[in-house]
Amino acid sequence: MTDPYEILGVRRGDSDEIIRAAYRRMAKRYHPDLNPGKPEALERFKAINAAYDLLSDPEKHARFDRGEIDADGRERATRRPPPGGPHPRYAGRGQPSADDLDDLFTSAFGSRAGGPGFAPGGSDAHYSLTVSFLEAALGTVRRLTLPDGRVLDVTIPAGLRDGHVLRLKRQGQRGMAGGLPGDALVEVNVAPHPLFRRVGDDVVMELPMTLREAVLGTTLEVPTVQGKVRMTIPPWSAPGTRLRLAGRGITGGNQVVELKLALPTQPEPALAAFLESWQPQHPFDPRAGLDTEAG
């Protein structure tokens, strides 16, 4: 693998946030699901994940920067002790103890003596998955195809927030010599919805209404994340009025409906003539208090 910094387009010394943002951007660009039939994109996607696996692991990141491991995570060659001599760590201490030998096994094989086969565990693998607003609100199961061809069924719990990372145990990179696999870390991105936006566990939406409905009141069918419900609009409901549908939000939250006035798309001569002759019984100034020189 080439330099992981070059693969992700970042520099040494960049923060974890910058590296993570670069990974998210490039993983989305080269994801196999978005580049069907493009083997070069698949190879680039694998390289991006491998680079992020190294740079997102604090220990590996530091060891790579110190030159102790290469870009593939392999140990770099170091000076060997003189033939027949003790390991430099134990020079002058006589024969190494059982604990010392156990430490040597740990550093060489990634597990304590007595562990399963002395084999090092695999690295965590990082993936991204985009779900719809409603899937995140209500929960679902999405199938994720990995670069190596494996398929994972990822459970999206109800109420999941944008950017949440799900950990799938033992679904990451395979360990060497029979070592246990790492975990799969799946970052879930929630796509925006054309009607709804999330505020905490509440769902906010704008509801257009006609002038007649605003003045006289009405009962309308309103979409929610859980399906349509009927809601009463009181008479003289001004634009910007916020009405609440209790329990119709996310995981027990509410839905907030903000009323918005919609005028006819075609001229209405009768309405225009009425307004020209209409004299309000209780005149008011809707722009009162907008004096820019006040205060």
C-alpha cells in the first residue's frame, strides 16, 4: 500500500477530525455500490479503508509515524542483538524471567502467552452506509456489501442519528495465523427528507394552507413519520403558528407542524376586488416594531 496520507489526501499532523472527514468523503466517492462494474473504484475503496484502518488506530498511527511499521502494518526491520547475546531489553539482567518471555510473546504475536494460538487479532474495518430519514426514524435492516464480497445485514435501531457508528463484532479484518477477526465499524449517514427535519427527538415540518383555511379553520390530513393523521387547524391561524402532534415524532418525541400561507398560483379577480374594498374592523400593523432606528 502506498502512503496512507496520500491515499486520503491529508497531511502528517492533521487532526483526527480532518482525517475522518477525508475518509468519509472519499469512501462515499469510491463506494462499490455507487460504482458498479468499475474494478478500479473497488481497488481504490479497499485502499481507502486500509489507509483509514491504520490512521484511525492511535497506536498504529503513532508507530507508522515513528517508522516502526510500514503502510501495511508490517514490522520494519530493526537491528538484531549480537549472535548468542541477550536481547537488548534484558542486557545486564541475567537470564530473562518467565514474565519477560511472556512479554516477548506478547510483542511478537499480539496476545498474552496462553492466548488462542498466540495469533494476532485482525484490524477493525471501517465502512459507511446511507439510510433514509424514515429508515433511521423507524428502524430497519440494511444489507451492506463489503469490498471482499461478503454481505452483512446491518440492523438500524429506531431513532438512529446521523453519523452514528455501529460496531459489528468479529466482522472486520481477518487475523493472521487463525487470530480472531477485528470488528466492523459502520458509520451511518441519514439522508435528508423533503418534508421532515429532526430537532432532538421531535420532527418538524411546514404545512401549507390557503387563505380561506387560515381564516376559517379546517381539518387536514398531515403526513408523519408513522403515517398520515388528521389535524384540526383553528380559525385565524397565522402563518408561523406551530401545532403539536403528541407522540408522533421519533422514539416518543412529538411532531411540530409549522403553518405556512400558500397563495393561489393563478390570479383570483374576485379575491382581489374584495380586498380592495375591504375595511378591517380592527386595523393592525403587521410590521409594528420593525423600526431599524429603535434602540
